[in-house]
Amino acid sequence: MKRADSFRGNFMIQKSVILILEPLSKLLKNKTICLAVKMFDRSSDRILLKIQTFWLWYKNIKDSNSVFRKTVCCQKFETPHSSFWKRVLTLSFCLFVFISCERSKNFGFRNRADKPPTVEDLEAWKERLAMEEAEIIELEKKISSMAQKTRSAGALSWKIAQGYMKIGDYDMGVKFYNRALKENNEGKKIEIVGAELHFFEPAIPYFEKALLLKPVDQQLLFETALAYANASKDRGWETTRRQIAIDLFTHLSIQDPRDSRFPFQLALIYFDSSMADSSWEGVSAGFHDQDKAFRILDDIIKKESRNVPARFAKANFLYRLGKVEDSREEYLKVKKTIEDLNEAGLVRGGLEKNDSYQNVLQNLKKIEKTSSE
């Protein structure tokens, strides 16, 4: 009866093993897995020996007269079932390898298929991977579309800029830093929900590190000076950062006197920081450097009569000082300059799409309205 039960049990095991392991026949065509199976097959005799040794020890543990100790080490276990169990172990090992490989191969894809990547995922990938240009462009498209939905394009570009700066790619870092400033300003125009984002102060350490690690060039110094100037402005024109920005722009102006960007930025700093008046007695009322700003702008206009930003800034400064008529005359000069440039084919998109020209028209209307009141 016991033998019949044993035979029936072995038959059921054989049938189950065949049903389970039959699909693995294709798997064994894989060279790597075949090699693993062969290695396992060589060691299966030892595994079976240890299993059967343990089983005999367990059966005879209570028998004090057992000769187990004398015979177990030399026993070969050449029973009719040993080859069968060897096959079971070998094929089970195949099954284990197959499942492990499939799980490891599909784990990441399965998780990514469950849900689309978030903005943070895209940002992290772009920070950490050295991507090809085509991949960067494609990823930027995805980031832009997602950022529009989250209404946080400026903040996202600044995070990407930080990532590039951290890994030492300061050129790409500056690119996304400037994009962050631009997108933040555009965001304010379309009334993005949330407080104004300030990227200037956190950017300073990266620019300082870049100056130490990279060959110093004009553009890097220019971006560093802008970061200091805007960080100073964010803090109510804090003195130390303001002076660093002035020193950097002054150095650049001396280094390359042909580039009017540097003195122009100096004029903006001098004027804006001088107009930060306080309504409280005993509190500093600015730096009183308006005259310096006008002298710089006049010198730029003298050398570059068609310099629209310089003329526009002068007209704006005059209006803020209450010199409305002088401001109107200067705006009319700006208007004519832009119209002349348009006739020469130098205004992209025409006057209707030129922001400077449209701003001039709006400011002239504002001045006319003020004068008529």
C-alpha cells in the first residue's frame, strides 16, 4: 500500500514537473542560460547527496543503535529516483533563472508604463545624463509642454540650470539661467499664480565657482555681474553685491570699450539704485548716482546714435524724474530711430511685432494723457 502511494506520488510529481518546465525548452536555446544550467547540473549530485544525507540523519536521529554514522558518508545513493530528482532540481533552477531574468528585465518598463514621467523625472534625467543634442531638444519639448500645464516654466528652467552648473556644464547652466529669467518675466505678464521667483542670489555661488574652474571670458563675467546686480536689487540694493556688480561691469568696460552692453548695465545700476527712496526719516534714500547714469547713456548715444536700448532708458529715466517734456522728446527720437531701422529692413517682424516700438507708442500716449490733465 505504501509502495503504491509512493509510486502515485512520484508519478504526480513527474507530471507536474513536465507541465511546469515544458515551456522552458525554448529558453534553453539561450547560450547564457544553457551555461548556467550545465554548471548547476555538474553540482546537482552534491546537492542531492547533502539533501539525502540530511534526510537520513533526520530519520535516524532518534535511533541510538543506528549505524548511520558508519555508512552515510560512503553511500552512493544510486536509487531509481535519484536521476529523477536531479532533473527536478536542474529544471527548477532553469525556472528560477527565467523568472529572475524576466522580472529584472521588465521591472523598470512595467513601472514606467503604469504612469507617465513627471516634471521632476524629466528634470532629474536631464541633470544626470550626458545626452546627445537631439535627445536634449526632444526632452526640452516635453519639459516645456509639461511646464505650461504646471505654470512653473521659470522655476523648472532654473532647476535645470542648477543641475548643469553642479556637474560643471556652465555654458548650458547659463543658457537655462537666462531662460528662467525670461520665462519668469513672461509668467508675470500672463499673471502666473504664485510669488515672484528670485533666481539671482542662489546663482552667485555657481558663477563664482565657474570663474575659478573655467577660463575667464567676457560672457561669464557679464552673467556673473548681472547675477550680483539683480541679487543686490532683490535685497533693496544691498551695498556689497551692488559694488561687486559695478566693479565687474567697470572692468569689462575697460577691457572691451567697443561693447556698449557693459556701460549700459552700469547706467541701469546707478539710476535704479539711486531711485530707491525711502519714506522713513533716517533711512537711506538711495545712492544719488543719477548724474553718472545720464553721463554714461549720453556717451553711448554719442557713439551709437541708433542704440535703441540706451535712448529708451534715457527717456524712461527722464519720465521717472518728473521731466515729462524731455521724456516725450526722447521717446519721439526712439520712435523715429526704430522706424528708420524698419525701413532699412533691420526690424524683424515689422513694427507691429516689435516690443520696443509698441512700448514707445504706449508711453507717448501715457505722457499725452498726463499732459492734458
